[in-house]
Amino acid sequence: MKVTNINPKNFHVSQVKFYLILLPISIIMILPIIYIFSQALKPIDELILFPPRFFVSKPTMRNFQMLLNASSEGGIPLSRYIFNSVISVVATVGLTLLVSVMAGYALSKKNFKANKVFFKVNQSALMFVPIAVAIPSFIVVSNLGIANTFFAHILPLVAMPVGLFLLKQFIDQLPNDIIEAARIDGANDFQIVIRVIMPLIKSAIATVAILTFQISWANMSTSELYIDAEGMKTFAFFMGTLISRVDESIAGQGIAAAAGLIMFLPNLIIFIFLQSKVMDTMAHSGVK
């Protein structure tokens, strides 16, 4: 009896039907990315052309030069905004992962009173959009005395309900025997989290890292609500205010396109490097 490989490693004629379906879908999904690059490289005459063209015919870096010139007029160098964003993003991602893994471990593998209550509170927090908790967050930040500091950019974003939910679900799938073996070897809870739990859920951690990075990198609310000093505001806030100032002019269209590409590129790069981990997360998220 002849056995047919349902998933051959090399190309097989039976795979043609999948290419016919997936190729058009892939083209449609990649078009917005191509459009972002095309818009940023268009000269002014192509940006205002009607009917508009999808692809750039005469690529130029003029839009990025105008963006740098416009940023230098504000008195605060562009590098300062980028520095603020990098520090805030790195600290937010690191703290979010550490707090979420430790909280997920406690909710998953520890038996204590109000365990289920805390998890239900986290699930309830998934329903609230950021604007709904803006006033309570402002009161907390003000009472803590961290306004106009990096902590104002970091702490409001550390508690990420979807990250805790995802990591807790993955930790639930880990056998208790592994943890007990580590405890017998003399490991405490912190060592178990760092040396046992985190290496086993790397795919989920990568997914939460991407989500946290996207939220933190594009975050403007902390600069609007908690920061008065211009030198402490983030790159995303600067880009948003710059675009609003110049968007009505013809040159503003090119500046807006260049700013959009700069904001988009870090997300694309992060996803390219971590996409295999994200796919693992999606494949195993329903496995018990």
C-alpha cells in the first residue's frame, strides 16, 4: 500500500492549490507595507498628484530632510525624544515581562486565598480601554510624585492584563513535576521563574514583548497627561504634534509620510526577528 506524504518538504504538484489561495492573500496583506515605504519616498509633486499613484516613480529622501529640519526648530533635539522613547520602551518591556511572568506563576502554580478573584480582576481589566482609566491613572501618578520623570512613562504601562492572561495560560500547561523537581534541588520561587518557567514559555514571552513594545513605542498619552517638561516627552508624542502642526501644508504631507515610516519600522523589525516565536504561541495557545 502506497503512503502519501501529506506535508512534503520539497515542492509537490499537490501544493499548487495552496499557492493559488495563499499568494493573492499574501499580496493583499503586504500592500499596506509597500504603500508606507512608497509614500515616504515620494517627492512633493507625486504626493499631491491626482489621481494618486500607488508606487513611487522618482524616490527621494527629501521628506526625511524636511522632517529633520522641522524637528530642529522646536529647541529640543530629535535625539532627545528618541532617547526618551528608547529608555521608556526598554524599561517597560523588561518590567512588564518580569511582572507578568511572576504574577502568572503565582496565579497558576500557587494556592492562596483570592487566587481566582485576582485572576477575574485581571480578566475584567481586559474590557477597559485606556481612556476609561485615564483619570484614575492620573491621580495615582500624581500621588506617587512621579510626574515629569521616566517612571511616568513606564509604570502606567507595566500592568498589562492581556500579557498576564496569555502567560498564565501557558504556565498552566507546564507539569507541576518540573517545578517540584526544581524545588527539591533547592531553587526558590524566583529561581524557578527565571531558570525553569521563562525558558519553557519563550514563545509566549516573545509575543507579549511584541505587544508591549507596540503599545509603549506608539504611546502618546503619558506625555500628554503626566509630562509638562518638553525634554521628557517621547518620540511618538513629538511626531504626533509635529504632524498636526505641518499637516495642512503641502510639505507637511511628505513630513507626515516620513514620520509614519519611522514609527512603523521598529515594529516591523521586531516582528521579523520574533515572528517564529509568535507563530509558536498561536499554534500552542489552545493545547492543554
